[in-house]
Amino acid sequence: MQSKQLTNRDQKKIYSMPQGANRELARIQAINDEYEKSLAMRHFAFSYISDISKRRAYIQNIPRESIKSQAMRDFARSNIPDISERRAYIQNIPNQIIRYHAQQDVKKVIGPYEGSSPTPPFKEIFAPKKKQTSYDRLLPLPSSDASADKKNQQKEQDLCGKNLFYKTKKIIGLGNTAGKIYQAKSKNEKVANIPASYVVKEFEWPIKQWMLLEQKASKIGITPETVLIPCKEENKVYFIQKKCDGTLHNLIKNNPSIVEDKKINQQLRKLLLHPIQLLNIVHNDIHGDNILYKVNSRGNIQFYLIDFEKYLKVNSIGTQTQKILIDPLKNKQTNIFQYIHNFPL
């Protein structure tokens, strides 16, 4: 099948694609980087190919194994309703870690297998009205004036996004639940504890447990400096983090030899172990875009871990999960770049 090169028109006809697909196909064919091309093909399969059987066949042509595996996982979840058929399809996923997560998806649909316990659902943490929360330090101190409540309420509203910062035109990226991630500039210089150069992610109210956890991780150097700004008026939570120089994926793309650097390998292994050792959690969503780096004034690289949305508590995972997620990190012989590459995207 690969001996004959299909034209854009042929592919559009074969895959039952809508208008605009030919431009997207031309763009994908022009991409030289395997990683970027694989991501584009994964997006194309679910956005342009409406026929399920043809979508399934197209996914098999994705060149990068980890992205192909994630596309197969997405296909199983969204396009194979029959449980037995889905189980059979999942067994063909080449990446072991993604295959494991796909099996967990099946458990959530039909319940846990016999002898195992389901992972408890994440609890949404609402901000207490009376008790001091982690973001109370951003709010003004109480006044003895009779109109203090009214003034404080106004100042609290001033912390909301429309009065807190300017959105710049520079879009940093796209999040799964945060939408656009953008760079911002501060309007209110009186608000302390907000980094001078930062990026903003917008989430729907209320604050979630993982957000508080990531803020806690920033205090011990696992994540960049992090501040949460709740805004009931806008029904949003502004997740503010100090801007870094880029992602690990881009660092490797621009400096391929870095994967051979033993010092960097050891530094990344320690970073991925810190949530396990210090917070008793497993990140569970490791990939090149969830690890950021910043070069300090001395030229040394500091790495940070972000996006704790899919975290798992160490004491809630089984033996099989531990062998896949934790044991390789504890083994000093493990190539950390290979470990990161094998995780789902």
C-alpha cells in the first residue's frame, strides 16, 4: 500500500473528509519532524475522518509509537462501545504504559476487576468562607472601619482577571481543561506574590485538589512559582505560574545531544522522584511538554514539573502500576529520556 503515493484528492475521497482537509493533508506532508507530524496526524484522524473503519486504518500509519498508542486509546474510548471488542483492540496498543491506562479506562466503565479496588474519585475543594485558605494572603487585611466589608469585597473583585492583568497576543499553548494558555502582564502592582513574568491558565470555578497540590509543590521547587486567584464573579480560577524558557521537548529538539548527558539524566530522575518522596503522589502524565526548563544566570538548567491533573496517590495504586510508574525511576540504570518518551501524550 505504501508503494503508491496518494494525492490529497485521493485521500480526501478515501477517508470521507470535509472541506479544508486537503490543506491540512498538505501541511502534514510538509512536516519533517516525526513528533510534530505524529501529533498532526492524530488530530487529523479525529477531526477530519468521519468513517470509523477508515479512521481506525489511518491511525495505524502514525509513525511515532507513543502518539499512535495514545490515538488508539482515544479511538477505543470514543469509537468502540462494545467492551469485549474494546478489550481485544487495547491488547494491540504497542506502548505498555498507554495500554495499561487504556485497560484502566475499561475498568471505569464496567467497574474494577475482581480482587482490585477502584481509584477514589477526585474531590473538588471549595474555598472555606471562614477559615484562612492558601490564597488569603493575596487579599487585603481586615479594616476596623465600618465599611470594611464593602471595601474588602471591592478589592477582592479587583483581583479578578479583567482587573489583574493584560492578556498579551502570545499564546503559550493549549490545555486539555484550561483552554488557551497565554502570557500576561500585571495591571495591579500592589498585589504581592505574583511573579513578574508569568503565564495564565483559566479554569472553571471551583478550585480543585490538584491545583492546591501543584501550588504546594511550587514551594519545594518541583513546579515553577505558582499562585491561585479565585474569582467567583467570573466563575473562574486563574492559575498563574512563573514563565520558564521552554519545554523539555523543545530543548531536545534544539539540542539532540542532551539525551546523552548523564548529569541531565540524573537531574530529571530526581525531579520525577520528588513528588513520590515528598508529596506521596505519582504525577501520572509525564511527557516532554509537562517538563519545563529555565536557564539561570550561571548557565545552569533547572527543570520543573507541571500539570498534576492526573496524579495518583502512592498508597492507592497496585503492584502492577508501581512496576510501570515508580520502579523504573528508582532504578539508576533507567534511561529517563526513554521513560519520558514511553509515557502517553
